[in-house]
Amino acid sequence: MTDLLKAVVLGIIQGLTEFLPISSSAHLRIFPELFGWGDPGAAFTAVIQIGTELAVLIYFRKDIWRIGNAWVRSLFRAEHRGTLDARMGWYVIIGSLPIVVLGVLLKDVIERDFRNLWIVGCTLIVLGIVLGIADRVGRTDRTIKKITLKDAVLMGVAQAMALIPGVSRSGATISMGRLLGFDREAATRFAFLLAIPAVVGAGIFELKDIPNGHNDFGWGPTIVGTVVSFVVGYAAIAWLLRYVSTRSYTPFVVYRILLGAGVLILLGVGVLNP
């Protein structure tokens, strides 16, 4: 299969899995290995995530514009500083700091050690169980309007765990949000907003590695994969927000556990290379 077709397949996988709490980075590590393509590399994975984050920017463009506008106004006019949108701007910025700091400090470890499939399989299972517990025991009496700085920091720390493939950025953030008592839609919506600075920043940071770094694809296939991930990701956002408004995360929990167990079994029998 040509690199372009591989990039299309990986773009579809990225778009389908980025916003679902099942870990897109795990899928981009597992399925290329199953197909015999090898690891596409951390650089490719980070860059095509820009496509899905562009989908977030467009889907939530009104919210982002309102929050950004209120935040900028709050810098110069005191009467705007207590509004929800102005506070939300600060919450997204502050909540993004843990993953940014740890991402820079642990870059080499992330690209070399964390991509081991033994780790990916285990984290899929463990964080799947955490998501299931959080969704079951978490209260649902808090909406996005009740978010505080403490909530943003805790969800930001949870998001930083997604530097390990298999954790899931949205899954970790949503789990923390549910444990803090937010309803499913509020936890999911904030997880999407919180991911924007981290994912876009990581993608831009990794651009330099596309031509010759740890990346099996050049610019052409990487751009194709990014475009495909945008189109598929946009559809996935709309579907997930409708889904979580009336249903639980149980199907995702079951899927994570089954996939993680399958990866560990295939590693054990030698079908997959860690």
C-alpha cells in the first residue's frame, strides 16, 4: 500500500478516535503494527492531530470567539473579569500548562518508551476501568457554568496523563470531570476546549520532524492524513455531543478493555512487536 493510502487510513482512525474516550494515539500505534506498517512515529501522530483540533476550532467557533473576546476584554476592563467566558479563557490557559510542561520535559521518553505496546495495552484497560467508575459514581449536578479554577487545574493534570498512548486525552479529562460532579456534556465540552492549545502546540512543535525525524511519512502523506482527520473528526464531534447527552460511556469502557486485552494477548503470542 502506498504512503498516501496509508495516510488516509490513519487519518480516518485519528478522526474517529480523537474525541471518543478510547485514545487516538493508542489506535495510531496499534493498527499500523497490526497492518504490518510499523510505528508511523510520534511526529506524524502529533501533526495529523492538528486536523482534528481544526475541527474543534470550527465546530466551537462561536464559543471560542466569545471566550477569547471576553478574556481579552478582561485584561483591560475590570468589569469583564468576573464573567464566565473571561474565567473560562483563564481556565483553558491554566489547565493546559501541565501537559505543555510535561510534554516538553518528557519529550524523549514519550517518543521512545511510552509508545511501547505493553504500556499501551495496560493503560487502555486501566483507564477504561477508571472511566467506568468515574461515570458511574460521579454526580451530575454541575454544569459548565459551575466550573472553578480548581476544577480546571485538576482536569488539566488529568489531561497531561494522555502523554502516555492509551490513556486518551478526552477520556482522562472526562473521567476527572465526572469525578468532580460535572454532567457528561459539560465534562466532554470542556475536554474539547482544553485540548486545543496542547494539541495544536504539539503538532506545530513536531512539524520540524516530518521530513527526516522519527516519521515514516513525508509532507504529502502527512498533509493528506491531516485533512482526512479533520473531515472525519468534525463528524465525530457532533455525534459524540449528541450521544453523551442521553447515554453513558459504558460502550467505550468495554471497548477499551477488550482492545487492551487483545493487544496484550497478541503481544504475548508474538503476533505484535512491542
